[in-house]
Amino acid sequence: MAAFLSSLVAGLAVGSVYGMIAICYTVVFSATRVFNVAQGDIVAAGVLLAWLLLDQAHLPQVAALLLTVAAVAAVSVVEERLLVRRFLTRGSGHATGMSVFICTLAFTIILENINSNIYGTRPLSNIPSIAGQQAIRIGSVNVSRQFLLAFGALIIVTLGLELFYKRSWLGTAMRACAEDRAVAALRGIDPARVSQYAFLIAGIIAGLTGFILAPIVNADVTVGLMYGLKGFIALAVGGFGSIRGSLVGACGLGIAEQMLDLYGNSNYEILAGLGLLLLVLSIRPAGLFGVRAERVV
């Protein structure tokens, strides 16, 4: 029973990291209908920068956190301004299809090459956590403070974004642009500015995620691929465009992986996510909290 509870708690903790990445996908998708393939590598840029600032430059934790979030947010905004926006201003105003996929994929390759040139290809050591190294005992389970920090950050970000979309003018404007950018523009909303804000918010969350993730994993230029994939699976399970779905899908994915490690073989951990994805999509093709799109012709 103790092993089961430990795996359950660990699954929620690991899923918290996946959830933060899934939310980054969701924020951009909800405002632009763009699936940002580069999101995993943007988070990886935060991991690597956190290592550079803390392990090499020896900056205080708070200063390194602020610089990491600011730098990663700037990278996200640059992607929107230089690459994505030109597709958003064409045709119907929705960047859909193979063109924008290739566009964000190209940005992924650019980031990976820049990171490889700066940090090299060898794995880098992990860094001290802002939450401390000692574990906290909850009942019969020892939980890392860093994982608790990740779970707390996921809850705060989720609740904050839910309120943002429901209560703020900008959140309403983002949802309006996602539905129809042309009509939103007629109502006085600047779609280009809204898209930029969406990428900015996603970049801030990605920077925070990278900083939280850095003490958990060995910093590596390829870390973005794995965590980007896990974030996508969590997003697909929860439903595209749903913040709440991202949280549920990520926690479900984390628990499924830990249960496979406990009762099966950890070498096949990726199968837990794919199996969960196939199971959910076979029952609800739009995801747990997704909404089916209807088109009148």
C-alpha cells in the first residue's frame, strides 16, 4: 500500500510539470488556434538558462528566476513576431495547416541548434532547488519539495488563468480572436496584439516551468523533446483549448507512468501515455474537456 501511495503522489508531482507545459500549449492555441511545436524547446531554454545563471553565474535564486522568466518570455514573443504573425494575417486570420506547423517546427530546430552551440551536447548537472533539498513526509510517503512546488505552481497558474479568461477584458478578447479574428477586429480588438499577449503569457509560464524543472532533471539540450511530447499528450487527453483539461490530463498521465513503473517495466514508460491517449480519444475524440467543433455549410 505504501508503494502504491508513493507512486500516486509521485505521479501527481511529475504530472504537474507536464501540466505546466500543456497549459503553455493551451494559452497559445486558445487565442490563435496555433499548436506551437516549439513549446517544449522553449521550456528547455528555461531549464538551460536556469542552470547557467545558478550553477555558473551563482546568482541568487530569486534573481535567476526573474531573469529566466523574462528571457524565455522574450523568446516566445520573438517567435510570434517574426514567424507566426505573418501566417495569422493571411486568409481567414487563423494560422492553420502545414505552413504554421513547419514554421514552429523550424523554430524548434533553431532553438536546439542555438542551445547546442551555447551549452554543448553533454548532459549538465542539475541545480539546487529554491524549495530546498529535504523531502516532506506526508503520512507514509516522502515527497520532494520541488515536486510540491511544481504541483502548487500548476494549481495557482490554472486558477489564475481560469479567472483571467472569465473576468478580464484581455481574456475575453483572446477567446474572441480564437473564434473569428476578423469579427473581433470589427469590434475594436487588435488581433495582432492579442496574439502577442498570448505568446507572452505562454512564455512566462514556460520560463517558470523551466526554472522549476531544472533541479529535477539533468539539464540537456534534448530535454525539450521529451517534455514537449508529454505536454502534448496531456493536452490531447484533457482537450485542446481547456485549461482544466490540461491539469486533469497531465495528472492522469503522470499517475499512469508511475503505475507502469511500479507494476510493469519503466523502460516502456512512454507506452503508458500513449495507451491513456488512445483510451480517452476512443471514447471522447475531443478529449476529456474538449468541445467538438461544428461547421455549418
